Amino acid sequence: MKKIAISVILASLLSACASNKPVEPFTKTEPVAAAPAAAPVTEAPVVGSAAAPDVNAQALAKAEADAAAQAAAKEAAEVAAKTDAVAPIVPPADPANALSQRSVHFPFDVDAIQDNDKPTIQAHGANLGNHPELKMRTEGNADERGSSEYNLALGQRRASNTRKALVLSGAKMEQIEAISYGEERPMATGHDETSWAQNRRVDIIYK
Amino acid sequence: MLRLYSLFVLLCLAFPARAVLDIEVTGAGEHQVPIAIIPFDGEDALNQHISEVVASDLIRTGLFKLVDPEGKAPHEAKEVKYAEWAKAEALAIGKLFRSADGRIEIQFRLLDTVKKTELIGQAVSAKSEQGRAIAHRIADAIYEKMTGSVGVFSTRIAYVNRQGRYNRLVIADSDGYGEQTLLALNQPIMSPAWSPDGNALAYVSFEQGRAFVYAQSLLTQQRVLLAAFPGSNSAPAWSPDGQQLAIVLTHEGSSQIYLVRKDGSDLRRISFSDTIDTEPTFSPDGRYLLFTSDRGGSAQIYRMPVNGGSAERLTFEGSNNFSPRFSPDGKSFVFAHFNGGIFYIAVQDFETKQIQILTPGGWEKKPSFAPNGKLVLFATEVHGRGILATVSSDGRVKQKMTPQQGDIREPTWGPFNRQ
Amino acid sequence: MSTLAYYEPHKFSAGALALVVHAIFFSLLYFSFNWHVKTPPAMEVAMWDKLPEPVPEIAPPPPPVPPQAEPAVVLKAAELIAPPKADIEMKEKKKNKAERGKKEKLAAKKSAKLEKAKLAEQEKQRAQAAQAELAKQQAQAEQQQQRDKQRAAQEHSARENELINERKAKMRAETDAATQGEVARYKDLIQAKIRRNIVMPPDVAENAEAVFLVIVLPGGLVMDNPRLLKSSGNAAYDSAAERAIYKAQPLPMPQDAALARMFRELRLSVKP
């Protein structure tokens, strides 16, 4: 309930305080395993306000702090720290915007950032650089073709390399936490390359 | 005449005759001891089907086959007519009594029907709810007498049961009964590791959002947070003296191996590569570690001295090799062998460097030896469900245990009970 | 333990007896009883082309030839044994009257075994042809013995003895080969029966070997317990082998008593 209240307040703020600054959606939670990275689950009322694509992240943060929902903010922060969290606030689903890409992918047993993911990295790195107050987490994953511990280590290297690449693109080390889920939270559970390809990834999660 | 004389001379010289005939017998007719297990007197009345548990324990090893008693039901040695038991080599009989304070006493005998002698005669007393435990001890005694190896029916195993996002860390008897849940989360749990005395379990829990290593006492259920460094903390392995653990941390870069005391103090780094080094495991004499590393370009198994030093690569076959564990006698190690996209469980001898693949192949991971070195426990998948499986150390006897619900992952066999 | 006791006393008395019997045989031969004369013609005949399974001709002799009566009915083993021991056992029959039959049989058996042991090294296994031929030969020989006892007692010539000895040697050589074939066959039967009763325990080393000494009573039963001469190092395997020996009773034994005596004492080497 409180989240809907926040969303409504923010939506009204949007219309009031639109700006041209680049946008990042304010996601509060980690995606549920089944959620595709590109289009997080959204709540109906919030989707309707997609007509105003530009969102001022700072304004959002301020609004949260200022809004009567301070308790909501605290709860949201706690929820963000836990893994069973609520659905995120909708980001603009704009494929042209590299920032909407929240995952980078890898070939089998490889932890180096691939070329086609460089634009995504650069965009997020720049974003973090421009907003030093932002924090994010890179979460590494691996497909099942290894032992669980090896895959945890592989996912960690992927997350670590993603962090390094983000730092090279403008972010600060302290803004990013790199962790791994190994093969423990697969997005797809088939024993086939389609599933495996989805699982070999790092998720970029703004905190 | 001369011929005759010479013959006789030879005959005389050749005495005395040692008239023994040499016969060589090679091979065997059977690999399963035929054993008849008579329901113990009184076990129906007391609702303690001890003989059934003994029978299923022995059958599960694949080394025994049950002989139908065909209606005969001796309970004491004097009631046994050996001539009636030609189809069996061994006969187990027994009696149950209940004492006034509710305890049960079991007298059982194992008779050799071929040599017509008594092999075991024992009396055991215990609380009435410990019927299964007593049955396991009887099965251990029979197994040991007939095969020469120590039995593992009284040992326990630990594993993770996962249903969707719900994970439970479970310990159970080696036959899957008597499950106890140590931890239940909506986050992943990994890598349970038994302490050498069987009184504690270390494991990896994601309850705080990422991989942390805990050690939990099975006696007090109290936990110690052993490692919560930035990044991932995982792969706990106890030293044979139970005083320290090897763990894998990533806070200084890639996954590397560290030693830490069981209270979490005195952290020392012992591997120094910039690649992945993980899955450390101690040798039974505590002097070496086996671990998985991709320092050579692909995940392979290496051995190094416990206090650090140069590592020696051990596996060279297949695409990758993971999850090494020493055999209890330290002469070989079991591991997961990945080749052609398929996982197998394999054993490699340290001295001969020969590998033997024990399983037909599939999603077979996380092998561990039983404490008598005769069985290997591992996780596999059948019809899309994660289950437990065991295979004998020579690859001949295979057995599967399917959970009633959920999928089983990360199994590990516990030590001998010291009770 | 019991087997040691079994051997030791007999070792020396057997040797002494052997010596005595040899001396007696030698003197007998030297002074020559003519009943030898008649056997060579029978043995000479080349009847050893085929092996007819039943040898009806053997049936008649039973009464005067007690030690060979039973084997005669059954053919093979008896036929094999008879010729090489023919001379010895014929003398034995004579001795029976003096009631030294048993001791001499023992000595005879030993000497016969010695002969075979020496000659058998060059021999290959013979088919049943040799057996049948021997059977026929034995039958004929025995019949001749009966009829010619009186004649034998009278006639004697050195040259005849020479012939006899040559024939005997040749016959001995040939029948030893046949004997060896029979021995091998029963060894196979015993080996197979014990083997199929072995329940192999797990993890037995490939080079494990358990060696047992067994005393076999007539009829194939094992006397006392099999004696473990050498353990395989694996107690479970030793037990399994011992149980298999027990379960294989009665062991397959040749019907011919003399041949069966070769199987009285067996050293069983059991390997995985």
C-alpha cells in the first residue's frame, strides 16, 4: 500500500519537476528469479505514468525522504537489504537507452566482459560517475556446468570484472559491491544452451 | 632286466611319496552372500521391526541376497537345524524383550550355516525409540563379519533440500530416515561440511544476501559466523583434528584458499594465484590439501601442502575435473569428471594415477566417501529431480534415494559415530 | 594339525613298506612266476584305437579280483589304473592271502604314483580311447590271469621276462598318459564345483591367493576342517573360500579306488 502511495506522490512530482537529466529507474529490490532483466515487473498504476519518461533520480530520492512516507522509506531500505523484496519501481522500457540494460552476458567458463556489452557498461559507469551518491551491486551467475563452488567463484569473477569495467567507465570502487550467486539462483532451469546462456550473466542492481 | 632294475631303483629312491594333488580354483560363482534373516521374536508385539531394517540395510549394499525362510522361524541357536538352511550361508535370528522401564533388549545371533558355527552372539539394550539405531548396529556387525569391512549403517549424511526458493539444510541417517532440518531459508544454502567428530556442521548460507560461512554445533545448535568478508565466503572444509578449517574468500581478488581457526580467528592465506582456487579438502593425515583450480586454463584438481607451497596438478583427462575428496585411507580421491558435456563420478589412485569412472554419467556431482571407504555418495538427477545416489568404490553396486518432495543437492557423508 | 598327524607316522612306515615290498617284488620277479607270461600277449594286442564306453568284458573277473571289482563295472578309471598297477596289484592279490593287502596297496599306490609322477611330465592328456583300450586290456589280462595261474607257476624263462618287462614299460607309459587325462578331468570337476560355490566379498585384491589343505574321505566328504596353509591376507576372502569348499561336498571323486586315492589329499589354491 505504501508503495502505491509513494508511486502516486512521485508521479505527481514527475509532472511538476521534469528535467532533461538522464534517467535511471529507482529499483528497490533484486529481481525475482523468473523476471527477465529487461522488463521488471511493474505495478499497474505506475505503468500509466510512463508518459513522462524522464525521471529525476535525485528528485525521487528527495521526495522519498521528504514524503510523509518516511517509515515507508525505512521499510523500503530494509526490504532492499533483504532478498525477498518488493517489485521495483518501473523503469522506462526503452531499448535505445543502454541504461535499461541491466545484465551482461558471458560465454561458457569465461569471465571477461564481452564486446557487445561494452555500451551497457559504459552507460552505467558514466551514470555512476555522474551520480556519486548512487550505489549498486553486481551479481554474478553461472550455468550449471561445473561444481556449485566453482560456479560461485566464476560468478564472483564475472561480477568483479563487471565492477572493474564500470570503474574504468567512470564509477568509483566504493559505489559498487560485487557478489555471486553461482548456479544457485538460475533464471532458466533447462539442461540446454538456451537456459545456460541466460544463466551466464551479471545483473546490475541499483541499491 | 636292466630296465626293470632301473625302474625299481627309481621307485626306491623316490619314497616316501607325498601324495598331495594340486588344484587351482579361480574366480567365483557369486558376489552376494545368501543370508536368511528371521523376524525377531517379539518384534511384532513391540512394533519394532528390527529385522526388517537389518534386512534392508544389508540388501542396499548389493552384497547380500535374502533367502526366504519358507516358514521356518527359529529364535534360538538350539532351534536351528542346519540341514534346513542349505540355500543360505548365514542365518540371523534374535529375540526382543521389553524391560519394566520401557527399554528394549535384543539378543541376536548370526550363524554360519555352512560351517555350522555361531559367528556373532550379542545382546543390546536401548530405549524403545532407538529401535532403528539398534537395527543399524546389528546390520553393521553382520556386514563386518561377512565382508571384512566396517559397516556404515550407523552413520549420517547431510544435504540441502530445495523446493523452488525454499532451501533446507538437512541431516539424516545414511538410509535417509530420521531427517532433521538444521536451517531453512528462502535463500540458497551450499557446501555442508561435517566436523571430524560429527558434532558440528559448517556450511554456506545466503541469508544475509550473499555467501557467508557458518559453523553450527549439532549439540547446542549455536552458530559461529566464520567468514563474512566482502564478496563471497564459501567452501568450508575441516582439518582432521577439527581445530581449523580451510575456506575460500574473494575479498582480495579472485577466489583463494585461506585457513582459519574454528572460532573464526587467525586467518591465513595459503593459495596465491590470480585465478580461481576453490573446494579445498584435507588429507586424512592433515598434511595436504586437494583443491580445484583453473590456473592451468581449465578447472582441474591440484594438491598442495597444507601450509602453502607449490601445487601439483593431478587430473589431466576430460574437459574439467571438480570437487575432490580424499578416500579415508588417503590412497585415492573421488571427484566429479566432466567430459563431453556429461558429469561422471570417478576415483583416481595417487600412486598409479589411474582413474576409474564409477558411474554411467549424467548430472552427477559432489561426491564424498563413506567413512569406511567402500561407498561414494553423490547428487544426481533422475527425471528432472535432484536425488541422492551411492555407488560402491569398485563401481559395481549402485543405489538411489529419491526424496518425497523437493530436489536434493550438495550431499556429504558424515564420520563414524563415536558413541 | 590332524593332517600332519596323518602324514608323519605313515611317511616312515610307508617308506619302509615300500622298500620291503620292492624287495619282495624284485625277488618274485627274479624267480619269476609264469603268470606274467600270459599277460603280454593280451597287452600286446593293439586294441587302443577307440574307446567303447561300456566294457562288458570286464564284468566276469570280479570275484577273484576284489580290489578291482567295483571299478571294473564303471569302466574308465579302473581301466586306466589297472595296467600300470597290473603287475603290482597282481602281486598284491597274492599277498592278500598272506593278509598284507592293505599295506602293499599303500606302497603300490605310492610307487605307482611315483612312476606316474616321473613319466607323466612328458605325457599329454589322453582321450577316452586310451581308457577303453586299457579297460579291454585289463579285462583280458585278468581273465588270462585266472586261467593261467597254474601254468604260470610252472613256466618261466628269462626271455619271457624280458618281453614282459618291455611290454610293462610300454604299457605303463601309455596308461600313465590315460591316467593323467582322468586325473585332469576330476581336478576340473572339483575346481568347478568349488568355484561356483564361492561368494566373492568386495574389494579382494587381484593377486590374492588362499591355499587350503583338505583331506577327502571316500565318497568326497571333507575330513575335519579345510586347513588354511596360506591366507590371502583378506580374512573375508579366506572365509568365503573355506565356505565354498564346505558347500562343494561331496567333492567329485573318481570311482576307481586307486585313482581316488590320488585325490585323498588336495592342496587347493583359491584365487579371485
